[in-house]
Amino acid sequence: MKTITNIADRLFRKVEPVDSAFGSEAARATAEGAAGETSGQTCTAFPAETRTPAFCAIDCPGRCPLELHLRDGELARVSANKAAPACHRGLSMRAWANSPDRLMWPLRRVGPRGSAQFERVTWDEALDEISDQLARIRREHGNESIYLAYTTGQSCTTADPFERLMNCFGGFLDHYNNYSNPQINAMVRCMYGPGALYLGGSELDAAADARLVLVFGASPAETGTGRATWHGVWNRVVEQVGERGGRIVMVDPRRNGSIPKRKRPASGDKNEGQALAVCAAPPADDSERKGRPGASACSNTFPSNVASDWQTVSWLPINPGTDGALAAALLHELAFTHNALDWDFLHECCIGFTDEMLPKRWRGLGLSVMDYLRGTGYDRVAKTPAWAAAITGIPANDIRELAAQLATARPAFIMQGWGPQRRSNGEMTSGMIMMLATTLGQVGLPGTNNGMNVAWGGGFLTRVSAGENPVPFRIPAYRFFDAIENGEALGAREGVRGLPEASCGDAEGSSFATEAELKQAFHSGRATDFVQHQDSAAHLPCSIKAIICHGGNCLTNQHGDVNRAHRVLGDPTKCKFILNVDVEFTDSARYADIVLPDLFRMEQESAMDADAWGRRIAVSTGELGARFERRGAWEVCVELAKRWGIADAFTEGRTEGEWIRHLYEGDRERSTGLPTFDRLLEEGLAWRTDRTEPFVALADWRSDPNAHPLDTPSGKIELFSERLAAAAEALRGTPDEGAITPIPTYVPEWGPAEFAVGKAAADGAQEPDAGLRADDQGSGSGADFPTGRQDSEASAEIAYDQPLRVFGFHSVARIHSSWGNVAAVSRRVPQVISINPADADARGIATGDLVEASNRFGTLRLPAHVTEDVIAGTIVMPQGAWWQAESNVAEPIDVGGCINTLTTSRPSPLAFGNPQHTCWCHLHRHMGTEAYLSETAHPA
């Protein structure tokens, strides 16, 4: 069994091109001489070859610029553009484009939904049926019954034409949010204002100027895998921080691929190569670390001479979903032990840290951040390191030492990935991490971040306008199943936007309570003091009756609770028509009535931002062209527009190629240094000269707050938010009551009971930790859920049926589920369940055994990988694997390893976002393991 630790290090530092010839003897013969390409990513053209520029257009910050090598018009090989590197996925585009799952012609369903029984039809037959079905549903149920599904596969200036088409046709039911980061976005709106969303955090390059880089739940070398952007930057950051004797601390339940692993010495000491936690010195007492990766206490000083990456980058293992508790304890230490907070900054630029910094009407109620940290407000628990140790599994001394480093490190770059916020408590967790960064008073200064993920940007190029949607309603992207099954029951409380406004209250649909009511609410144990008024009669007028899914696999594979997806979409009496447009036959396509074969962007003329901040512009000439009966989505929309008599409105007299050029010329006027479009087509890649220095979040506001004000209600950073208070009030009487508070706090995530694998918590949904109290000895965890830390008295065998946390990570083998069926890429990162030795021993599991993970949502079966690179009490697996099971059986078992077999479709409480990283299961060794091991040892 191959190890899956340090994946990014293994794949990218010694990357070899994975292009067309993988797995095909015929292709190898055609691409003779390609073996010489492994030593570099660019090479001279073969005889009789022509080169043409292209790029990888998938939802990745790398967006690798490529060169296609054509022989007699056919794609022979793929290499990197001579001016920029490319990752192994980009170099494998030929293998993906020629996948056996690639769609070649239009298909029409002939069997039951989900049976994958289709027949080949002509384009006219397919387009006529699409036109007639959508027109009928529009006539019978209204445009609001037609839903454009959330997808991630369109990244170019003309790549998502269906929104424009449907707006010309009278509109559609739209969505808001995505599956990546809705929880943190909701908190950014409350703390920094909506204007901070587009800019996001600082660019990763800015971290190179930091003395301490503190990373919560992110792995830039894996999630930013395009080698010309985040991965290459991460290498530079590690090198430069190490050169000045700085430190990078990675807080994560798994040793992720951005953490170099210390090489095992020749002596073979089994303890070498284990996690080094925060610092390199051995612990004085190891009694707290039973069942945890090898860890060590911190040093108060930074190393003066860093010899290697593993000494610069260190791993701080943490129980999943508890990052907020760690941030709270760090704040407690910074405030009360080190007095290291920037009080002038907090007074002048923030609201809510102390009672006197609250708006007058909220004072005296124990609602400030200091009250929360001190234990005089909210849950009445002081947020000491001992309190956090019982929750996070991180020894209290390690928390104290990390706080000591934060107190003296200038500058400190604090960032979070999107994993910690992609949980049921993700809103509060992301807010806690942003608040930690804010209170140091460094935001907006060189070498710092605002606590968000690093800058995603949003690009530079203008996309073709979608026009105005006449339908006002929008639903959370994560609730579309609910809108299919009973859309008429969805109102503002379920996250629907665009409904008639309430007849009373303020613009947010809420009114203020009296001071007496505020005090009564607080002293009755409630921390929220708004009363939200909503029109109870305002709901969606109709359930979803038709779906258009273009370029995505989120109808099933990437959505929570795949088995629910199969049940809902498999019933044609609910959603009456589903159109799927994609390059290959995905699991989502199984549920379509019509499937259309799309083109990759490298097969058609295209332009896009070649990195997240639009510093680079890449194009595809489209010289490769279409094969079989494939057509681009723009052409499909033109043909549908003709059938509906709206072609002039849709095209405005331009072809897709003319739109691309028109939009580019407009953008060229806004920038300096961009070549003509014809010159760009020749070179394939261009750089903007007006974007050179790394972006630092809030730098403009920090340098001139009057010229660049925050767009919060107060114009300041709102650590206490009246919007959050109103949202918290709206949750009263719901299963999520108490999950949102007016300031960021640590809120336990949903416990095993939500997944029917453990005893019900006190509130039926969340882990019980009400018994936690702040004695400095850390006594009494008060929690009956497994943690990574095993105290000496509790280090006996772990119960065989004890529930385990489950979470997925973004493997370098895939972006979402893209490349999930490309064996040349997938086999590099085995789809396995990684489990800590303590949990494996308790269950009699060894590496290579088949194991089954199950909860009330489903069961999946995979080989096990036993490793100390995963914290005890938790199992992890790469997300994005394709679901493989018989969907027509009562209880299908997924053998493909799709993690969403186990996840919930219940949305998070504030953002109505994706909480898929909150998950619990039972795990046991499969009784067919011996037969499986025999087959794998002696394959036929």
C-alpha cells in the first residue's frame, strides 16, 4: 500500500508529465520519444507536429497554460507553455479528453432515472425535446420552476451561456453561495463588510515577509496545485521564512501535503518521521499524547539557523472542528498573560472587544469578546489553554507556547483554509480565526493577513453579461433537494432570498428589543437580543420542476448525502425534466433525461484569467476542434434560442469568438502591457504589467480609512455584529438554536447523534461540552465523543464501536471530481481510508484491509491505510472520488470511495452552506478482506 502522506511534496517537487500516452500502448507508440520529456516540462516539437496554445480551465487557482501537440489534426501530446510550468493534472489533459467516459453524441434516457439506460439521438431530436420540455414547464409552472444547478466547470469569459439564455427566456430560479466557502463569506460580511469578499485575504506571496505563519486547516501545496501559482509560491514562502529563522505552524487533523516530513535516518528509528508538532524539542512528559502523533512542546524562541523545510514547517495536530476553541485560548493568553493585543487599534478600528467598545444599548450584558474570554458572559467559561486542551486534544503547554510566539512575532501571517469553515460550526470557527488576526492589530500591514484564506481574487477579464433575471428568487445552493421535494415550504427562514419584504422592522427584517428585554434574554441564558420579524406567508411559489446542469457533478457526487440525491432525482414525478451538458458521463448525468456532449475549453477558442488574480491571461486557439458529434455549450444555447425566437437577444449579432475578442479588447483598455488578441493567440500567455506587488488584505483601508472605508454598518471591523445577533434570534426554537452568537465563539459541531452513530446530545444535534469548566488543571472534559488525546487513565482499548469523525481533503489527484476517472492520475493517490494506529488496533485493522464506514446516510468500502499522520478518533479520505454502487438496490454500498456517501445534506445554520466536513461514522473490518487481499496479491 502506497503512503498518502506528503502527497504534494511527492508529486510536485519531482513531478513528471502525465500526458497522452499513459496506460495506452498504442498512444505510446504514436508518441515515440515522449519518454525524454520526463526530465522537464517543455520540449521541442516532434517531427510533423504543430503546437497550439491552450490551458486547463478547471476550478483551480493554477489554471495551467499548456501547449497542445497536434499530428494530422489529432492531439498527440500535451506539454507546458514554455513561459510557465504546469502540474501533473494539466499535463494529463489528453488522457482525460480521451477517457472512456467521454461523451460523443447526444443521448436520451430510455430506462428509469438513474439506470444509465440511454439511446443515441440526433442533435435536432435532442434540441427539439429540450426546447419543448422547458417551454412546457415554463408554461405550466412558471420560470421560477426552472433551476440552473450550481456547478464548477466553467471558468472562461463565455463558458456559462445558460444563465444568459434563460434570462432571455424569462428567467430562472437562481442560487447563491457555493460549496467551497459560504460560511466564511457570511462572517466576512458581518465582520469586515461585503466589500471584503471580492478581495479576500492577502496573497500567499505576502506571507514570505512574515516571522510567523499560522495556518488553520489549509494545504496550499495541495489545493493550489497549479505549479505556477500557489504551489510554487508555497515553496518560496517556506524557503524565505526559514532563511530569516521564522516558523510556519500548520494546524490540521492530518499531516497534509504542505508539511515536509523528516526523512527517516539510516538507523531506522521508528520514532523518526512522526509529527514534530509545534517545535522540535522533545516533551518532558508524554503522558498526554497517548494515541496522538508524536508531538513536542514549543520553544519560546525562534531557531536562529534553520537547516531544512521540516524545521521551518511544523504540524500541530488538532481534533476536527475545534479550531475555534484553539483560537479562543490563544486570544485568552494574548490578552491576559502577554498583554500582546493592540489596544489602540481595537479602540479605534473595532467594535465589541470590550464592553465599552460595544454600542451603548448592548453594554452591561456580558456580550463583549473580553467577557467571553474571561468567562463572565455567554457560556460562563474562561477560555484558558486547559479548557481548550480538553476540546482540541492539543496539550495546554503547546497552546501557551504558540501564544507566546504570536505575542512576539512581527509580522504574523494568520490564514485559514476552507476546510475549518466547511463544518456545521463553520461560521463561528472562521470568525474566531479572523478575530485572532484582527486583535493583534497587524491587519493591512506588510507580511500579514486578515485571517481569511489567501486571496482568491476573482480575476481580471470580463465575462459575457448574463443580463437581468426577471425571477427574483434565489435559494441556497446546498438546499436544492429541499426545493425539489417541497419548494413551497421554503421561506426566508430556510434561506430563500427575493421574497416580499416584511411589513415591519428594519431593512434586515428585524426590530430592536427594549433594554429590559435584552437583560431578560441574556440572564435567561440567551446571548442574542434581536427579534426577527418575517412574513410567514412568503415562500417559494413552486418546487423545482426542471434542472439545467452544465459542467458539474454536484447533482449527486459532490453533494451531501449521495443516496438521498439518488432517491430524489430518481423520481421523475418530482423534478420532471433534467438536462445535463458535460464533457463526460458523470454520476450526475445518470439522472438526466437528455445528455449533451460538451467541449473542453482547449477544444474551442477561449480566453481566461490564468491565475486567481488575473495577472496572467491565457488563451486557446481552438485549433484542436471538436470530435465526433460534440458541440460547445454556446452553440447549444444559440440553437435553443432560435427555437424560442430569442436568438437576436442572446447573441446580439456576435458569434462566441467575436464576443471573446470584444470582451478582451475592452479589458485591454483597462490594463497596461496586454498584447493584441492576435498576438495573444500566437503566444498563448500574457502578463499584465499593472499588477506586480503581492496584495495585502485591508492595506488600503489601513493606510487611508477615509478613502477606503469598510462597508460594515459602523464602518469598523465588527467583532460584535448586530446582524449576527438578529440571525441568532431567528434560530430560537430550531435545532440550531445557540449555534450563532453576536461575536465569534467556539460552538461544538454536530455530534454522532446527527449521524445515528452515538448517543443523542442534550440538544439532539450538538456535542455535549457544557460540563467543561476552566480550572487550570484541565479536569473534566465533559464530552462523550472521541478525541485525539488519550489521557493516561483512559488509554485502555478504544471501544470497537466508538464513532469516529470523518473528513475529506482535496487530493492533488483531482479538482472536485474532475480527473476522478483518469487512472493515470488517480493511481498516484490511492483512494483509501487513513486511520490512526490506536483506532486501527482497537478494530483489528491493518494497512490493506478492506474496511466499511457507515452511518445513517450510507456505507462505503475501501482499503485501509494505518498511519500516524492522522489524529486518533478520526478517519480521512480524499474527496471527489466517483460514487460506484448499484443505485437500484435498497442499501447500496459505495466501493468508489465517494465521501458524500456518509455526509449530510443539512445546511449550516447561518449561511445555509455546505457542512460536509462535519461527519461521524462507525468503522469495521470487512469480512471479505481475506479474499480481497488474495486477489490483490495474485491478480488474474
